[in-house]
Amino acid sequence: MRKLLVTTFVTLDGVMQAPGGPQEDDENFTYGGWSVPFWDDTMSEVMGGIMGKPFDLLLGRKTYEIFAAYWPKNPEDPGAKQLNDATKYVASRTSPTLDWGPAVLIGDDLADAIAELKRGEGPELQVHGSGNLIQTLLENGLVDEFHVWVFPVLVGPGKRLFAGGTVPASLRLVDTTTSTTGVVIATYEPAGELTVGSF
């Protein structure tokens, strides 16, 4: 059984849209690039740990295209070799050209296809960005671990991590790190159904 990990940058008010720059977005989002001023050595070290073991990528089409436009052209950057070498499973309702390989298109019956991928042999599956894809993963209980990087900014409207696909559930905090710039990096695992109480 392969683990499926979601690594996501979010603002304190829950927005995950265009953290790395305005070019990541085509919907007139005003604050693209909100994560960039906060990057430090602690964050590089944590990301190195996430990407320092064998993995394949599971990406939405838009995130795949953003990555494909950058990583093959910057092979000396930290993490580039791992990303370039990984098999990329791309979720799309269309038939995009997958020039950044090795790559496999996942089309119809997305939830079933990903569940089948998880049952197969191979390294863990990592999801980065891919907001629409994450909603499908949440709705179908396919995430084994969340790496949520919460940045100390508020941006207002934007695409949210826990949006339309979110199903009520409990999570267990298994690790936490805080960067020198105030970014809280928390790792969670699913912990069963949501329980409630009363004071």
C-alpha cells in the first residue's frame, strides 16, 4: 500500500492559491507570491526531508504545467533531480500534452484510479499544490498525511485548502516545526470520525 501525502502552503485564513508568484494563477488573484518573503533555511530543511526519499507525484493539470515550465530548465536547483525523475500522475478532464516525463494521464473515475494507484507497488505519492485535485482526495478519504504550512498572512478571497471536498473528520498532529519567519509547518494524520462534546 502506497502512502499519499499532501503538502500545501496556506495563508492563516486558509487560502492556498498562487503561493509562489502571480504567474501561478490565471484568475485575477491579487496576491500571488504571498509565500515568497517568508522562506528560510528551516523551511528548506523541512522540504528537503519531505522530498529526500523516493516518491512519485500526483498533480492536477495546472500544477503539472507550472512545474513543467520550471523544473526541467533548472536542474541544479535543490529538489530538481527528484522532481524530474519522479513519475508524474496527472489528473485532468482534458488531454494535455505531458512533455515533462515520465508522466501518466489520469482521466475519468479519478477517485477509483487513485485508490488503485495506492494499492499498487511503488514509492509514496506526493501531492503539491493541485487545489481542485485535493478536493477529490478529501471527499474520498484518500489522504494519509497532511503537511500544512501556515503562513502569517491574510489575503481574503481565494481558493481554500479545505473547501468543497472537505468531509468532517478528526486529525492527529504528529509533528510541528516553526520557521524563523513565523511559518508553522504541521504534519497531521487522519484520526477517524469527528467527535464533538459540550462544556
